[in-house]
Amino acid sequence: MQMIARIVKPLSGGMLSNAALLCLLTVASGALPVFAENPPTFLFEGLLDTYFDDRSGLIAFDDYDLAFAPDEPLDARITVLHSDGSEAASFRFHPAYRNRAGVIARASLENPADVTLTEPGNYLIEFSVNGQPGNQFPVSLERIGSGDAFNPDAALRFHGPWSRYAHIKMDQWQGSDWPVLSFWAGQRDFAETAFQEPFMVEMKRNGELVAHSKLTQGSIPNKHYQRIEAHLYHPHDRQASPNAKPFMKADWTRSGEYEITISRQSDNEIIRSFDYTASNGEIEPISEARPGYQPHTGYLAPRAIKKGSPGYEFTAVIWLKN
């Protein structure tokens, strides 16, 4: 399986897609039915967590988790393409997996796999398996002036899917499911230079405020986009913050239309807004997370590695789109 990259399409056109409808194949008499594999797709959280250095333009690729992983030997590749389709770098994965749990396996790249991009513009990072595109991850590289006549050196800064996606997964509180929101934010979300930027998450159901994060917790670091987690609580003031009541799964899934906003506390500017619909006690998935989504390179598998687990385990996630 191979991994390659094709020219970057607008972010609105579906960035990563994968997973096809499960097909039933019949075999000769007396044999059991066999199901065709879903196309392989790398878990999207791992792509968003890739190391990007906004100072130098370095991208350092690491291990990635592959859903619907084919049998060994693995034939997979990462290719970084310029906007004109020319190749900037290409890296092959080891043919043997590092680990496996059911249909998900961890794939490692051969040798150091990093590239330094110095020219501003649009790039596409494409993952391919068995010669077929598996995931596409478009990024833009900007050059930012310092604004300081005594220190005129410009800095580089990556922009891309980090600002468009978030996900919900289940934590536990007193033995019950307590959703946690994960989103990606960084220095591009700052209004002005600061060491960190406190944020606030608020949730409305059918237009009414029903939950928010604690007023005294949570900040965005002044660096490249980082994954940030936030729990929500029933509305409370700063004084009541230590004893705020958690907003549990049953609260998140009451039937209705929901809006989640993330704002800077410094000026109350909204930097993210995510919508979802809940019905019958469930959150409806976005189209990119539904099996059979097309184009295949835009599919978001609803799984992420289980953080802090002593083994190789995964948890269900619900993707949201900004």
C-alpha cells in the first residue's frame, strides 16, 4: 500500500475522506458470506497532533494509527506536495506494524521522516496505502513579519485543519459518562502577544445557555496548534466554580440543536463555533464521520487512541466541524 499526495483543494471541499460501504460477497456453496474491507484510513487525531515547528517550517512525522489496516507487509507512504503537484518529500512506512488491536494497527516510518518547508504557500500532505490515497491533509505556510525594526526577522506559521475540527469523547465522573471536548488552538488565535490566552467554552441548546467551562481553568499556549481539552459544567459564577456541577452525557444528548463556542477571555472574541444535533439520546455524526463518506480521502474515522492506557486501546470520538 502506498501513500501519496495530490494538490491541495480548498478546505471547504472535504479534506480527509475514507471508509466505503461494506459490501457482501458470496462464495461457493456452503461457504459463509465474506465482507469486503473498508478502505484503510489513518486516525485523524494523530494527523492533527503531528509536530509542526512554526519557527523553522519543520514537519516531523512519527507513528500513526491505521484503521482497517491490511495484512503485513504494509505498503504505505507519506508524500508532501507543493501546490503545483511537485513533490517536496516522500517517506515510506515499515512493512511490519508496531502493534495491532482488531482492525487498527500502529505504523512506523522508516528512518527519520521530517521535512523543512521554507517557501510560503499551499501544500498537501497525502497518506496512501497500497497505492491508493488514504488521507489528505492540506496546510498553508505563512511568513509573518516581526513588526520590530530592531528585530526584523520574519517568522513562519502553519495554518490548516486544526481550526476546523474538534471532537467529543467520554470521560468518567462518579461512574457515569462525562463528555470532554478536544479542540486545537495556538498562537494564531491570539489577539496580541502573550504567554498564554485564557479561553471560555459555552454551550447553548436551542439558543439557551446550558453549560460552560470553568471561569478559572483553561488556556491556549502561545505556540503552534495544540490539542486542548475542556469539560463543561452547569452555569455558575466564579465564586461557585469549585463546586460546579458537571454537565454529563445525558445533558449533552437531550434532543435539540446545540452550539458550542470557544472565545478568548481577554476580549470575548469567538474563535471557534461548532454545531450539532442530538436526538434519541445520541449526537448525530457529521457527514465526514459516516461510513461510506466520499471522497474517500475526507473520511474521519470515529476513533482515537485511549490516552493513559497501559495497552494499545482506542476510544470512540464524535467529530465536530467548525
